[in-house]
Amino acid sequence: MRTLPISMIALTFFLVAGCNNAKSPEAVSKDVAAAEQKASNEVADSQKDASKDIGKAADKVDDKLADLNNTVASNAYDIAETKAQGDRKIALAKCDALNGDAQKNCKDQADADYKAAKASAKANEVANKQ
């Protein structure tokens, strides 16, 4: 009965001792080359995946930036148009101090200035939208 446990211990010792044996330089070189190739392939795959993810994120940023620029352009138009309306009202109020043809010409000029300012604001909006 005692020989069985002693045999098991001896067998285990030999198996463990066999695991620590050095490989031949050729086998080690082959294993290293295979590991280097596998690591290189994994890095290349990881870089490819990262490049795709970065590209997708950049596209999203570009879309958001275009939306922001369009919003800024629209708001700039609204501000310029509101300013032109205010300038027109001020000019028309000043025209009330005049009489006859002078008043009519003043009001026509105020309307013409308003239309020009509004057209300029619209042109700027269109130029700045993407």
C-alpha cells in the first residue's frame, strides 16, 4: 500500500522536473518568431479598429460642427435683420420731422437702406452655412 503513494510522489516529481527542461535554441527561435508575428498581427488589427473608430467619431464631430456653424449663421442673420428693422424705424421717425417731398425721399431712403441691410444679412447667412 505504501508503494503506491511513493510511486505517485516519484511520478509527480519527474513530471514537474520535466516541465522545467530548456528547449533547443531552434525551438525557442521558432516560438519567439511565432509570438512576434502574432503580436504584430494583433497590433495591426487593433490599429485598424482604432482608425475606424476615430474616423466615425470625426464624422460625428464634423456633423455637429456643421450644425453649430449653421445655427450661428442663422442667428447672425436674425440679429442683423433685427438691427436693420430698428435702424429703419429710427430713420422713419427722423423723417417725420420733414415735410413733403423731403419726407417722402427720406422714407424711401430708409426703406432702401433696410432692404440693402436685409439682403446683405441674407448673403452672409448663405455664405456661412454649410
